[in-house]
Amino acid sequence: MIEHILPATVKAYDTFDDPPGTMLFPEEERLITRAVEKRRREFTTARLCARKAMERLGVAPVPVLSGLRGEPLWPQGVIGSITHCAGYRAAALAQAAGTIGIDAEPNEPLAEGVVEAISLPQERDMLRGLAAEHPGVSWDRLLFCAKESVYKAWFPLAKRWLDFQDAAITVDPVRRTFTAHLLVVGPSWQGRRLGGFTGRWMTGNGLIVTAIAVLAPRPAVQSGQAR
């Protein structure tokens, strides 16, 4: 599902269940020694997705450990992102410089009070307009999902926290894209300051999924150079 909103150079793997018998590397197992069963299932299947995505990249599977803020730690030369929610797990990876942020959420309204906590006034105005003109999508949940993708894309570059109110999201319901305008100083990328991110979104199977991929351009192949 998620591969439909990612560039072709990003390899993804997703699943709608938790395959029985999935094994973790010992180093991964130690991360969830005290985890409850729900957390254990999410973590285990997400690592399975990561390994499958590595295989699609042609990278030998290795343990995916966690950083100080719980972010996945990828092998040298690999970037990626993991997401999981009820009934869905996914990983997306690329061999490139840059960052990837993916997220999945049920296509259901947020709990009461949550949208006020995560949004800016102009975003709430946008949500009301989207709901009136394009029913069928839980736009408040899509906003949350997009902001989660923004944070996941932001953190590997910036190495610092980004609050929900630190980025203003604009959603295009026709092109199924979104733009995040950073309201704080962005990280340096390719010799310039990032002012924001652009991403894509889709719905299906009762879910909303969002994806951001910021990838360094591949070097041009010169005439006569071996391919």
C-alpha cells in the first residue's frame, strides 16, 4: 500500500497482520524484554517489514535498534522509516543521502480535544473546509498522520524535537499531497536550510497513510561511463 506514494528508489514492505513465528535478532529482543504483548507484536512485525525492505534494496538484513528518542537506527548508507497502527505495519528504506518519514493511522476521527492540541488555527480552518467539500476522509486524522511523517523526516536531519505546532500543514485533496511549512529554523540540507517538506497521502483498507521522501539526486552518468 505505502509504496504507491513513495519514489521508485524507495523500497517498502507492509503487512496487514502479524505473521506467526517471526523471529527477532537477539539485540532487538533485548529492547522489548518488558514490553506488553501489543507492543511486542508491533515491534516484531515492524522489524520484519524492515528486513524485507532491506532485502528489496539488496542489503543484508541486520538488527534495527532504537536511538535515544526511539527512532530506528539503520545500517550505514541506508535511510528509512517505520510505522505501525492497528492492522497495519510498514517500513520504507532507500540507499541514499536524505530522510524518509512514513505514518499510518485508522481513517477515523481523532479523540475529542486532540485536534486542538496538535493543530494551528489556520489548520483547523482548513479542516472545516475539507470536511465540508470532501467527505469520506477523516481530515483531522490525516493532519495528525502528516505531522507524524514530518517529525520522522525532520529528526534524522535536525536531531532535535519538533512540536506539532512547529510546522503548518496544507493539504491538497485533489493531488493528494501535503506541504509542511516549518515555523522554526530548519536543518541544513544540501547546502541550504530546509524550509519545509512535501509529501503524499492516500486512503484505503480503512487507513490513512502519509509519506515524505527527501533524497539526494543521483550523480549524472557521463557519456562513455560504464553503467
